[in-house]
Amino acid sequence: MGSSINQLTMEFPSKAVNIGFARTAVAMFAAQLDFTLDELDEIKIAVSEAVSNSVIHGYKGTEGMITIICAVGEGALEVQIKDEGVGIDDIEKAFEPAFTTAPKERMGLGLVFVKEYMDELIIDSVSGRGTSLIMKKSPCHNKVEV
Amino acid sequence: MLKVKIAQNPPHVILALEGELDMATGSILEQVMEQIESRDLVDITFSLDGLNFIDSTGIGQLIGYYKVFAKRDIPVSIDNNNAEIEEILALIGVREIMGVG
């Protein structure tokens, strides 16, 4: 985010126990903007899905580091979630509902949730080197109907 | 954190979930399910009114129980009056998969 007015960086091991902390911390950071409680819940879900993806798919049960960089500026929140895991072979397929590489644990709806609840989602992934997911959201009253 | 209360014992089991159901807390529910799965069961209801967070992993776990117990002809349903949770269930189409009270 070019002219961010505030920023938060977190780095933690890819342990499931950290997912709740990550989503709560991002939601608390986002609360400096005028998000409704419903919107903060949506941000929590999106972060939870993205971090769960890194734990389950990125590192596949092995331990690595997950980095979250949050920024606010120009009335919008930007959250980047990065891992250095196996990466996504086919990003287009990863967006398909019910597509998952871990059928026992997931329904393949994680990215569907992220897309539904955030305004913008950008995924950059290199097979074998990791995944970066950037998502953006503005408070609903800031959005202009066209 | 997740708390699972057995609000009604077998054979008509009601499990009241309080707190957060996600990848980190799913094992707490799994432990309770392991306690009851060998009992004589007629039906199982998950009450979600006390939940304040659920994600696709948590919903996937509930649907997983629905599928497992369907093989034993034991219906598994969700009782929910929580608007925030309801919105997430609707997004995933849980109503079409399981009964939602």
C-alpha cells in the first residue's frame, strides 16, 4: 500500500494454535478503520482461511514460518499473508469450489470464503517456493455504488 | 477456544458448542465425538448458538460427522439461531447438505 498510515508485521510458526491469534490480531488492527462488526468478522474468516491454507497446504504439516503484513491507508485495509511452503501448482484450479489437495481436512472452500468476504484478492505463488496472498477491504460506507 | 457441552445424553444427543470451531480447536470436538460414537444413538444435534467463530475447516468437520453417521442411519443436524454463524452456513450451502434448525 503506497501511502499507508499504519502497518503491522507478524511472523509465527505454522502451528494451528496460531490461527486464532492471527485472525484476532488482524481484526483488532483493522478496527482502526470504520469497519462494522460484521465486516470485522468477515476479515477474521478470510484471515483464518488463508492461514489455515498455509498450515495445511503450504507446509503440509511440516513447520515453517508464516508472515502477515497489514497496512491501512486511504480508508482501506490491505493484508498480505506469506509462506515459504510448496506453493500452488494451479492457482486457477485452487479457486474452484470444492477443489482441495487435502480432502480429509478441508472442503476446498477456503479461497471461496476469502473472495466472498474481501473486496480484492491477489495470489502470487511459485511451485516449491511459497505463496503470497494479498487481500484488500474497505468499510462498506466508503464504497461508492456505480 | 472451544467448549463442547453434552446438553443431552444418548440416544438423542445434543452437543452445545461454545467459542471458536476451526482447525486448532477441532480436536476438542473430536474427543467428545469419540466418547459418544460407540453408544446407542438415535440422532445427533449440534447447537451452534454459543459459537462466535467458525470457518470452512470447522464446517467441514461437522459435515464430516454428518457423512460418517449417515452410514449408520443416524441423522446429524445443526440447531442454530446465531445470525453471524447462519450467514456462513448459508454461504457454504450447509442447509442443502444437513438439516439446520
